[in-house]
Amino acid sequence: MNKQHFDINRPVHLARRDVFFERAVELLYTPLQNVNTADRIKRAEMIIALFKTSETHAFFAIQASGTIPRESDFLRFLKLISDNVQSAHSMLQHQLHLEGEESFLCQFLSATPEQCILPAMHYQRRAEDILQGLWNVLQLAHAAYRSLQQENLQALSDPERERYRLAYDSFRQDVTARYTLAVDVHEVSPTV
């Protein structure tokens, strides 16, 4: 693809970047109490998919002319937080492999379910620690993200801003409908 393609589609790529990022953050802020391990894993997979899509469109957006250096920094930031969620996802999978009477890992280790409880709890705590650290970073990122978003919008022409707004509204509606959890009705209001 040539530079002109990315220039023409920049408002749409920015809108997708923002919508997918914001939805991932919203889902990260959804409380995990009373959510079983398998559902936590599904949530992590959904969040990873959202961040990956945001990364893709952040990459496409910076291929256009007239981008600012902070956009590349934001792309790097997206990769870092996506890696954090992937780490938590791995810990949750390890926890799941140790839970339950038919746990393949407990069977392989010739361990009783009681013996597998402690390592499963350690994996759960590591996942929670990773997510807590991520929440703290995302709170710090709020101002930087909003500033970048405003800077991007100000650099667009009036027709491009309108394309961004229309794309943002459309993608927001679609993403919110597609990436939904049973507990979304009790969502915590995100700070990003």
C-alpha cells in the first residue's frame, strides 16, 4: 500500500485505534469478583484481541504523512500493555490447569487436587498482581492518551474530523455489542 492510501484512511484508522483501545480498557476495569477462571481467561482473550486490533490500526495510522512522534510511542505502549494482558492470561491458564479433579497437570504430576490448590492460588495471585500493575499504568496513561487523541484530531481537516467522528461512533457501537461480557451491566466506569 502506498502513502496516499494511509493518508486517505488515517481518520478511520485513528477511530479504530481509539475505539478498540478504549473498549479493552473498559473490559480491564470490569470487576473480576465472582468470575471463574475459565471466564477470566475468555475475558483476557477478548482484551488481547481488542489491543491487537488497536495496535494494527495505530500502525496503519502512523504510516500516513503528518504523524507525530508520540503516535509511535503510543504504539509501543499498546504492545507493552498487550504483553501484560498476555502474561496474566498465561498465569490464568496455568491456574486452570491445576484446578479441578480432572486437571491434566495434577494427573501428570501424580498430585492430589489438594496438593494442586497452593500452586493454583499462586498463579491466580500472579495474574491479579499483573492486572493491578496494568491498572495503575493505565490510570497514569489517561492524560497522555487523551492529549494524543486531541492532538490527532486537531491535526485533521474538518472533513477528516467528521470522518473520524462517524467512524468512531459506528465502530464504538459495533465493538461494544461484539465484545460484551455477562457482567458488563455492572461495569465500573473506566478512567481512560
